[in-house]
Amino acid sequence: PLVQLSPAYEPGETVDELAEMGVLHEVTARIFRKADGAPFRLYRHQVEAIRRAREGRSYVLTSGTGSGKSFAYFIPIVDLVARNPGIRGPVAIVVYPMNALVNSQLHALEELRKRYEDRYGEGSFPVRFARYTGQTDEDERRRLREDPPHLLLTNYVMGEYLLTRPEDQGLVSPPPSEVPFFLVFDELHTYRGRQGADVALLARRLRARLGERLVVHVGTSATLMAREGATPREKREAVARFASTFFGADIAAEDVVEESLVPATKRGPPTPEELRAALQAPIPEDLEGFRSHPLARFVEGEMGLKEEEGGYARARPTPLSEAAARLAEKVDLPGF
């Protein structure tokens, strides 16, 4: 069996703090809140992505599962609408590789809308969004064609239909505007080989349909990788080359946003003496005690994080037998 830890991400500002700084509109901050009304505290990589979007820069976000990649494009899209009340849709198309992802993100947006309208009144949510897949019935499609939403969630197969069906032209041909248009492709790592070439051409054709409008290209992935042993800079350059080829637009290595990891444990690597004592004592039941526990610190250091150019990167998955052998070597306890 292989063991790998899900690391902790470096926190950034809350949406309220970003609104106070002028990075987000106050309406955007009121939307992205928890069920109890508290503002979301974003991760550093989410904030970096949002700042690029505010500047009209295309970017790729590579971070792990559960790191909030969808907020890194939903927040700037919502913010765009909040800053331009009355703007006609669409202003963003988000393309997913699977309907399950479309449905999951649709549910997340519906939850945000419900919380907002519970606080400010029904019909007050400023952003219109919709799913357009094979699960969308004809009545709903007709409504969408008559009044396109700001944000359209779809998949790459339906993207082809949107470009070729005459009745769907309005959903992919927004009116001229100085406001940027977001063209988002989630899970970039799934587009390889022949399918990858097909979807890359779809991205180009969608952009061509937008005419002279400024397009913010956004790609997200948990697993875009470079060659083994590549430096952090080389990794970003490899991802930038892939994204530039995919979108047919220049994306700089500086606009590859990576996850920023921090240790979840405290006090750093344990000494052999600390490990020996810890292995003969009970495991703490409180969180703070567990975060400082020598065995937890050992596990995170061996199977969670590795230091890399002044920061941290994910450690490679480790066979459980190897990790146990390294622990036994450190503690040197008879019979262990």
C-alpha cells in the first residue's frame, strides 16, 4: 500500500478583506459566505488567481483536489457581473469533461444563491447561471436562448453543438463589450492525444466566435506535471507551454498559479528521542496536542511535504513498508 497525505494550504485574505482592498466588489463579498454568514477565507493560490483575473490576465491554476479551484474562477466571474450591473449574458463559459462535474458546480452555485436570497430577498442574486448539457430539457433551452445567462456551465461535447446549432448562436456569440469574457476549461490534464486536439480546437473556435472581445483564458488542473526532477520554474514553464498550446494563446510561466503549502503540524521534524518517547505514550486526543505530536510530525515530513526552494511541495507517495523502516531506523527500539 502507498500512503500520501493531503497537505494544508496557505491561507490568504477573506472576501471581506479583499473587498476592503478594492480587489472584489462588496456584492461579491456578500455572496461568497458560509451558511452562518461568515465570509470565506480564501487560500493564497485562490487570491493570486483572482488578482490576475482582475487585471485581465489569463492563467492556469494547478492545485490539489479540495483546494477550491472552482472559486478561483467563479469569484472573478461573479465580481465582473457585480461591477457591471445590467450587463447582458453570457460573460463566461465554463467547460467540464464530465456532466457529473457540471452538476456538482451547479449545485454549489445554487447553494450560494439560496444563502444570498435568504439574507437579501428572493430574486436579489445578481448573477444568472445555468447548465446546458444533454440533461437540459427543451423548455429550459428555449428560455436560455431567449435570455442567455451570465454564466454557462457545459461540457466539451455540448460545446460543439453550441457552435453548430443556429438556434444556439446567442449562447456563444455575446454582444460586443469592453468587459472581458471568461473562457474556462476545468481539468486540463484530461485533454490529451486526439481528444485533447479536438477540445483545443473547440477552445479556439469558441474564442473566434467572441470577435474582438478581450478573453481571459482559465485552465485548472490538479495533476499537470513536468519531467521528474524539474525545478519549480521548469515546472511552471512546462505547464505554461501546454496551456498556451491548448488555448492557442500565450500564457506566461508567471501566470501559472500553484498551490502554496504549509505544514499542518507544529515544531518541525522530531528528534529520535522525541519519537522514542512518543511511541511508548498514548496519542493525544486534542487537536493541538496531535499537531505537535512527534509521530504526526514524522509522518507529515516523510509522506506529506518536502522542502523546495524556500517553500514546500508534495512528497511522493511512499510505500508503507519504507516509511515504517525509516521510523524503525530513527527510533532504534528493541523489537520495533
